Amino acid sequence: GMIADLCIHSGHGKDQPHAHVMLTTREVSSKGFGQKAREWNDKSLYGNWREKWAEHANKHLAKAGLDMRIDHRSNKERGIDLEPQNKIGPNNGRERYSEKVKEHEDIAKRNGEKILNDPSIAIDALTKYKSTFDYHELAKFIHRHTVDQDQFARVFYKVLNSPELKYLGEDDKGLGRYSSKSMVELEYKMVRQAEALDNSSGHQVDFVRRENIAVQYGLDKSQRESFRHITGDRDIACIVGYAGSGKSYALGAAKEVWESAGYKVVGMTLSGIAAENLESGSGIKSYTVANRIINWDNDREKLSKNNIVVVDEAGMLGSRDIARVIDEATSAGAKVVMVGDPEQLQSIEAGAAFRGMIERVGFSEMNEIRRQSEGWQQEATKSLALGEIGEAIRSYHAKGMVHGFDSADIAKEKMVHDWHECMQEQKSSIMLAYTRKEVFDLNQRAREVR
């Protein structure tokens, strides 16, 4: 019931894409504008929208292979001890513009002094988004938080010579890359703990019972290999598999094996919707990693030796999150199972921890598509998983499964006719449309046919 006017701008600089959204304050129905929806101004709703946007944008940054993220939270909430700078806006000749510039410069000067006194503030802030950063990124950050050339030079020199800054060498572009000493130590500790879990065998199951369940679930060769891998003795195991390869189904079988051996299985994911999907697909009670960390910080629902921790979409989690899960599991003596997609090579937050894990402890690959039975359909599904959308559509088109029409009206008429035929034959069928208006139109047509 809300109308949104969206304008996407490229920005004045090279890297300033942004959007302006103007919303109606009154609800809109088929009768036109209604009463004002005052609940739309609720701050908690606004915070929720910002969080959902960050989650959506970050997922696509990760899928694009970009080791960066955005964060909807304030500097204070993120633990960054810097004042947020205000938006100056256009110079329209008014006195307020000069005031804004002065205020902006004062904030930059105060931030510069803070970093000068404690260079770790800048280093820590940069590693909130990336586990490593180059010389230019460091310079840009300091430039943004200093007021003039003199302050920039003093702060930049201080940060470059800080014992907290760790030089890692040159990247493939010949640029010097850096990280924080604490991030390097965190990732080193995480890897050592993962290797220790890999050498530990504290969660045995009955192998005869395991094989019976594999038969009972009808697991294919690829699923069965991964199923055996994660239900083996080792206290850490990783699965890499395409969407549609039956990972959740295999996890459901594993859950039955673990629970029959007396273990308690808990699922963890990056987002709430992913937790819901894991729980519905496998039956494993699931939460977000953020939720678990909050509980652990408050000494609630801590892990025990009896736990099997399943981390889904592990490739989307950053080093800090995975390091915390590994640390908690190590302390409690729990087992960790990490599941990821081969395309999720970059995590949302700093670091590519999942990739680092599988390089050291190995993994089982699920590469057989289960949702489709035809070979060409399985290949098309892999193309979709790899982002080769055109290739997938061409495959379906070659099989006569993509249809073009002279108008949207004719297409809808044919779509509803085909749907109704399937309904009469008691076959599963679904109609999809892009806008609510078209969904409403299809529903009206369907009702007329019924």
C-alpha cells in the first residue's frame, strides 16, 4: 500500500552510486489515497529496512566476488571511535552552507586527532570491512578523516609506523597490502584451532545405523559421500555444493544419525531467512550467528561437547564470525560442520574464512544436481548457480520451454490456460509475475477460468 519513487544517481565522483527514495505517507488502495500510516515513521521499522538493505546489498557484493561490505549500524554500534561526518549538500550561497562546511571540517579535525593519538582506531575500522587493504585505501580513509594536508601527513605517517599495522607484501597489482596485527592473529588462531579439530575424533556414530539411514533416505553417490564425510569421526567437516544438489536433504539424514547417537544439532547462518531455509530443509533448529554470539556473550545457551554445530552458507560469513564459532566449539569440545556454495568464495565481512578452512581441512563436494532429473536441466541449473544466466535460458529455449508472445495480454492468457490444464490434471504448477499489479491481473484471470 505504499508508493516509492526511486532515483538512482551515479554521484559526482567515480565511486559514489546512491539512491534517493521518496515515499507516500498515506496508504494507497484500489480506491486511492487513504489515511496517513503513522506507523511507517516508527524508528524500529526504519532500522529494520536499513538492516534488510544492508543484508541484500552485501549478499550481492559477496556473490560478485568483492571482499567488502556495507553496514547499516552507526560508528558507535560498530565499535568505531570516530564521529560520523555530516552531509554538506550543494553550495546555494546561503550562510547555512558555510556553517555545514565548518562543522564538517571540525569533525574531520577531531577524528584526525583521535587517530593521531591512537592509530589502531583507523586500522581497526578498515578491517571491519576487509581483512586486508592496500596503500591507497589506507590513504583515502585517512584523507576522509583529516582536515588538511598537514594533518593528513602527520596522521598517515603515524598509522604507517604503528605496531598494530601489519604489512603483508604486494598483491597481484603490485600494491602493498596491509592488515591489523589483531586480524592476522585472529585468523592464525582460527586456522590452528580448525586443524586441531581436524585431528580430533570426539563424535563417533554407529556406522551400521548410518548406512541404514543413507539407504532409507535414498541418497545418491555424491550425497552419500558427503553424508559419510560429515558424520565421520573428525570434529570438523566441510561440504561444498551447488544449490539444488541436495545439501539440506543430506543434512537432514545426518541430523537423524547424530541424534540417534545422542548428540544435539544446532544450525547457524548469516541471515534470518537462511536460518528458516536450513531449518525447513533439514529439520535442524537454526539461528543467526549474530543471535548465538549475543547469547554466548551473555553466558546463555553455551555450546557443550554434546553439540554438533552446522554452519550453512559459511562462505558468506567473515573471519570474526567463523573464528568465534570455531573458538566456542573448541572450548566446549563441540563438532563443527560447515556448508558452502562453490561461488561463495568471498565473504561479506572481512576475510574469506571458509575458503581458508577448506584449504586446510579439506572438503567433500556435492556436484550432482538433484532437483532436475534430465542431464541438460542439471547443466542449466549449474549455469544458473555460476551466474551464467544467458546460457541457462538458451538451454531451456532450445528445448522449446521458453515462449515469446506478441503482447503481455496474450502471454497472460496462455499462462493462465496452461496453469488451469495442470490443475485439472492434478499436476503441480505455479504462475510467477514481477509486479503486484500483474499478480493481481493473473489471479483475476484465474478466478474467471475457474
